[in-house]
Amino acid sequence: MKISDKERLKKIISTWEALKKNINDHNITKELLLNDEFSQWAVTTPLFNIGEQVYKLSIQREKNN
């Protein structure tokens, strides 16, 4: 089953909202990101997942062609 752009955008937004909540809940700061591997993982993994969804948007590919 192919995922629609609308579904991808919903996933991007929900991942971003969850990331913001985790940053606030765990008091993740810039300084903590420099030194704490768990915090680095907790932030970069959702960002990577968002990037994957953005890359797969058909809207984006249509503009590039």
C-alpha cells in the first residue's frame, strides 16, 4: 500500500510534536546534546525519520523535475 502525501505530512507533524515533547520532558539542552549520547540519539533519530518522510513526498519530487 502506497502512503499518500497527506499521511506522510501527518507523520512528519506527529514525529515533530513528539520530539518537542521529549525535549521538554527530558530537559534536553544544547549543552546536554554535546555531551550525552542518549540525548543525541533521542533528538537525531526522530529528525532522521522526518527527513525520510520528506524525501518520499511526491510533491517534492515533482518540483525537482
